[in-house]
Amino acid sequence: MSENLLDVANLATYFYTDEGIIYALDGLSFSVKKGETLGIVGESGSGKSVTALSMMRLVQSPPGKIVSGSVIVGGEDILKKSKKEIKAIRGDKIAMIFQEPMTALNPVFTVGSQIMESLRIHLKMDKKQARKKAIDMLSKVGIPLPEKRVDEYPHQLSGGMRQRVMIAIALCCNPELLICDEPTTALDVTIQAQILELINDLKKEFNTSVLMITHDLGVIAQVSDNVLVMYAGKEMEYGGVREVFQHPLHPYTGALIKSIPTIGNDRDVLHVIDGIVPSLSKRPDGCLFHPRCEKCMDICRTQRPGLYHINDKRRVRCWLYCAE
Amino acid sequence: MTNDSAPLLSLRNVRKWFPVASSKIGERKTYVHAVNDVSLDIKRGETLGIVGESGCGKTTLGRAMIRLQKLTGGRVIFDGEDITNYNEKQLRPLRKHMQVIFQDPYSSLDPRMTVSDIIAEPFVFQNMYTKTERAERVRELMSLCGLDPIYARRYAHEFSGGQRQRIGIARALALTPQFILCDEPVSALDVSIQSQILNLLISLQKKSGLTYAFISHNLSVVYHISDRIAVMYLGYVVELAPRKELYFHAVHPYTKALLKSIPKISFDSEPIKAQLRGDLPNPVNLPGGCVFCTRCPNSKGRCQMELPLLREIAPGHQVACHYAEETTA
């Protein structure tokens, strides 16, 4: 038995559309230890949300299809489960927080009944117990007057409050793994700070493993232990969050960090990554990043680079680090 | 002729309230207090950044600035002319000098028009140039904004988000305006594209001496592009200062909280902590006294009674807080 809570190996999800096959996620492997937070960062179209959806088996099919890979949580492969078995895992072992707190909650049920639903299904609680636990969870996530709020509908709450309710639903069954897909993107900075602090605190209290998916490098820096940088459906770089941000190896990671405006930095011109993210149905030959790369070499144009291990905690997909 | 040191745009006690539909006949009318008594000047050639969280009235203030909206109170003076009560017909010739770049590069471009139609539309409204001159101008504008003029006959949906934003910028520049309102122009873009657009806006300003009002919720972006910055909270400007002064010597407790809430890519400081408890109060029923008193960590008795006015505490640095001197010390 390995000490990893989560082992994802060679996960690939393609979308079969009229325009051709979209390689949204192409052979991703990573693992997460118990109590660890892994940040997955990338721009739009990099495949980070598809990763989360594939792990929860929520990819709409057709057009989407998980074509290969395994997602092993606590020794069991999620991708081999039947529909019924997967339902029992979702919300119990693995829970997810979505980006849009406005649309992820059901508007016709009270907040309380939405928390109680998963308690009653997964923990077989009776109504009374579930209600008590729901109120308990609401106060844990910092909602004032939980006895009153439990009977309110989502539209009566602000965006930040709704995201807290989402977190309460996600954590009520004590999941081993919490997947957060852009949990603070729709929120204001002061509310974002509240939610990030809450996720950090709850993680410590419950020793939950967290997969934090976001495009915001600052959020990753504040909550993650390790970070995985994605581009066009592939892993570009992996390592400890401090090492990756302070000494990025992949030219993409470096350029991404340099292109963010920072306070106190008085360069007049921001660093620019030329061009745009490639179309995932007509991918360039060679390295997927080569058309935008400053350090592009001849080999980059023709051959796909492999993932090179710098040491046991650091991987990078770039010809610059090929040992031979 | 106005002299050059006079501000290009002045707002005096600008107020914009939106009536809330009341459910019962005879019920007292209530209002969303979107913008309250905002007075500020924008100098020629400068960029004024306007930051605040959602619902603070920054977009409404921007729209009031260029009279896309009627005001509830106050005055707008553009280039020495009081345009507060101008009607559409009177405003049209002025529109040449004031343009907008919108947040959403998807919904702000007509899907049934080609790029050249979109960029040339302002010429149609202003009755400028012949057909061939227009085509020539469109080509110029496209290359100025980093778009290949070959694509002039394509439709907006054929472009990526960043390129669409360039089309929006080209359209805003078409009439060579003096003033451009940039309403969250990079919020919908990825970081690598965001830097391309910010660089473009800065280089255009250098080339033609444009004046910008730059609205954003992203404090780092606003710091990068602005000369002076106004911080808004619940429709009020709570602090206004040159950018360095604002970021390194912030006085208002809200500005301080906002700055500390930015997740930074640094590992020396403490992990992120919530700076403010609670949510934004409802803009229909504003709190009495200082609008920030419900969330302010230093709130005292006076704050609940009396609304603090924006006052100058250092040259060019204005703050609306009763205890500004104490927090600076």
C-alpha cells in the first residue's frame, strides 16, 4: 500500500466533435499524499477543469470520453466503478467545490436540505441528526446565525456565503479528497481571502487532501504544497510550490510568472508570451509550447519532449532538460 | 480654447441612484445608491485607476463620466464643457473625443458584422471619410493594435479573446479620442494575453497622449497602469492618491484590507488571512455614518454617527476617514 491517497496515472480525456478530436487532457499523471494540497495551474483550455471532471467521472459523454488512465483513491480505481458505485463515492470519499456558487446550488431547496441530502445518503443519518449536523457545519464554515440560515434559500445569501455553503456540503461527510475548481474566481479579493483562510484551516482540522485548480498563481502560492503547471492538456512542470515559483525550469512557467503585473515592480513593459494557446484539435508538432517559446530549438519543432525527472520531487517537460 | 493644465474631465458631487421596483402601490420609493457624491478630476494624459469590489459603483461611475447614463445629481465637465444635461444629439459630436473599451470581448462585438464593419462603424455615425478612406483607416488601426489587416473581412467569432479585445480597442481608437474609459478590459483574459493588452494600452497612450479612466477589481493590474488611483466602497470614493502613495502608504482601513487580501507569489510573508469579516452591506439601505463602519476593524462611536468626507491629508492624497491621522502615525 503506497502512502499516496490519490494516484492518477496516464489520464486522458478526448472530446469527439464534428471539427475533429479535441485532446483536452492528454496523459496526465500525478499523486497526492494525505493532507497535502496540490495546486493545478494553467490558462483557459489547459485541461485543468477536465482533469477534475474526469476524476469525478462527470465528463459529459458524448462528446467526451475518458480514453485511458486510472484514478486510484485509497487503493480503488474510480474509473473502473459502476455508475452506482461511483455515486456512493462522490460526496463521500471525494467532494468537489465548483467555481460558480450561484449556479452550483439548487435554487428551489433550502441550504439546509442541500447539506442534509448528502448526510442522509452517505452517513444514513435521520432527519433530526442531519439537521443538527448541517447547522454545525454552517457554523464551522463561518456563517453567522446558522440556525436561521439553514432554512434559507441560496438566493438569500451573498456570493461568499454561498461558497461557504458549498464548502459545508463538500466537507460534511469528511471526504478524503477535496477537489476545488476555481473556488474563489467569482469572488472579490476580501471575500477570497476569507475563503482561502477557511480552506487552509479546515484542511488542517480534517487532514483532508486538497486539489486546488485555478488560473491564479497567487492563490496557488498561498495554499499549495506542490504545484503542477498545465498547458494544452499536458503537464509542463511539477514540483514544490516554492521551488517552482522561485526557480521555474520550464520556459512557459517562467514566462507566465513574469507576465503578471506585481505591485512595487516598476517595469514599464510587461513580459509578454507571444501568440495564443494552440487549438486542441490541431495541435502543433513537437513541443506544444514551441510556437510561443523563447528558447525554442530545432528539436522542439519536430519531436514531442518527454517528462524529465530532475530529482524525485521535480519534473519538467522540456528538451532543455533531456539528459542525453 | 481651454488651457492644457485644466483637467480634461471633472466630476462634481456626482450621484447615481437606481430606483428599486416597489411591490406595493403607495410604498415609499427605495433606491440603490450606486454612486454617491463623487468629485474628482482627470488630468490630460494621465491614467486614473478606479478599484473596488463588485457592487461598489465603479462601472456606474465610469458610465456617468461619459454620460452613457443620466445623473441623479452632480455635474460632469468634459474639456471645459458642462455636459451634465446634454441630450443624445448634443452628445454625439463629443462622442468623437470619448470612447469606451468594454470588459467582455465576446458580447461587445456584433457577431453579424465583419471586423472592418465594426471598426468603421464610428465613422458611419460621425459621417466621416469616403469609403476608400475608411478602408485605409481600418487597415491602419488594425496594424496599430497588432491585428493583421488581412483579417478585416472576418467575423468576430473567428478570433480569440485577446484578439477580440484588440478589435474593441481599434474601434475605440477609430475617432482619435482624447479620453477612453477602460471598463475591466483585461478581466476576461488569461494572464499571458492580459500582459499583451496592457502593454498595447500603455504604448498607445505614449504615442497619442490619451487619457484613460481604468476600472478594474484587480489591484495589481491597476497599480501597473495607473498614475493615480481611486478606491471605491459602496458608491463612495474612500481614498484617492498617486499609485505609489496609495500602495505603500495606504491610510483608509478598507484600502489596507484590500491590499493585504491580494494572494501574493511570495513565501516570506505570513499565509493569507481574512482581513475583513462579513459582506458588503446592502446598497439600498446604506449604514448610517461611515459606510465602512460595519466591517471596519477600528470603528468607533463617531464612525456610526457621522459620514467622513474626502479630505486631503498629504499633497494629492485624499482620504475619507475620521481617524486618518491616527492610522498614518
